[in-house]
Amino acid sequence: MLEFLSWIVSTVGSALYGLGWTILNLGTVLNLSDAESVYRLVFYGASGELLALVLMLALGLFIAGLFHRPFLWSVVQGIEGFSNGLGRFAAWAGLLMVLQQVLIVFLQSIFRVADISIGPFGLEFEKPLGWYADGLKFYNAIVVCLCCAYTFVQGGHVRVDLFYANWSHRGKRIAAMIGTALFMLPALFLTYFSAWFYMWRHLIKPNVSATDTLDRMLAKARAFNWSGETIAASPSGFNAYFLYKVLIVLFCVTMILQAFAFFFRSWLELQEGPDAAGKSLDRDVLTPVDEGAA
């Protein structure tokens, strides 16, 4: 028990020290041309210190909300507004996917075009038609990864309400808080930690691992070079596969933010009663067409 408490104190201390050092040396941290800076970013980007900072920040916001609920409501609305804005923007990728598919069909079937060349601002970009066809999956990945938090805010996620639907307002909010703390957040953090190193293994060489110590990573930095994954499923297929790994990390980050917002909202609605259910919740509503007026 004492060892566990000692580990917690040590981790929190390291996290606070790391935060201060990062703020004072922000230029060095963001210098991606320096090998050691890149490997430090990789190491601390999925470290216990970062987890401790995130949890301390969330705890600080929650404690502030205990004394001043309007502040916590503003935090919830800010996160939900971000999730909604990002999701509504990313949803346009679905339209782009459809338009690109239609264009590919016309160019391939009618005009027999083999390559598409684009030259915005004098920068020539030419790829085979198969590259654009294979890249349609990327639009789908954008919608899936960047619209999840938006879907959660909108209440569009799949949920099996065998018991939950018949519970009282209080029971639902308590269940939501327990479920978020014990299941949702741990699952998202585990996914993030795995996805973080998975992403960097496809961006830099030598490869990194979640088991690498900081000293080992800094030793690898001596042979550092950027090496984005460009292996395609076919000779003329979409070859920027590292972007899919980036989207997984972004999915985890947006959903972690939304999970904290959901926990805060559940607590606020529990304290303020049934009248607070859905308070300031910005959900999209489809307005039915009045056939008589039309």
C-alpha cells in the first residue's frame, strides 16, 4: 500500500515538473526537426505523467464545479460545442466521398482516364485513378473517427436499454457516472495508449514501443528519420496509410474529452433534478416539411 501511494506521489510530482518544464521550453518541445525532441514527445505523449495531468485537470474542474456549478456547465457546453462543431465539419467528408466516387465512375467508364492531375497554386499533384478510388475509404474513416463524439452528444450511439430505460432520473445519472468512470474512460485510455505508439511506429524510424524507457528512446534518436507509411494495398492504391493511424488517436482524444463532459453533465443533472435533463444540449433537429404549405 505504501509503495502504491509512493508511486502516485512520485507520478504526480513528475507530471507537475514535466508540465512546468514543457511550458518553459515549449519551443524545444515542438521542434520536430530535433530527433531527441521527437522521441521525448513520443515517450511523454502516452506516459503515466500525462495520464496524471489529465486526471488532475479533470478533478480540478470537478472540484471547482462543486462550488460553482455555472462554471462546470460552461465546461460541459464548451466540450460539447467542440464535439458538435468537429462532427458537423467532418460529416462533409461523406459528401466528398460521394462526389469523388461519381467523378471516378464518369472518368473511368466514359472518358477512359487513367490519371488525374491537379495543380493548385502551381503545385502539380498527379495520381492514378486507382489511388483516388482506394482513397475513398479515408473519407469513411474521417466520418467514423471524428464524428463519434458528435454522435454521442446527439444521442445517436447504439445502446441496449434492458434496464436503464425504466430507471428514475437519479438512477440513470448515477449509472452514467459509474459507467463512464469504470468502463468508458479506462477503455478509451487503453485504446489511446496503444494507438499512440501504433501511430508513431508508422511515422518514424527506428520503431518505438510502449515498453521502451526514455533512455532507450533517446538512444534510438541517434538514427532518427521521418518514415511515413506509404505501402498501398495495390500498386496504384492509396498509399498514405499512416493517416488512418492519426485518425485513431484523434478519435481517442475527442472521445476522452466527451467522456469527461458526459460525467460532468450527469453529475450536474443529478444535483439539479429532472428539470436539468438535457440542459443547454445542442442537438440537431430535422424539421418536418409542411405539405400543406408546400
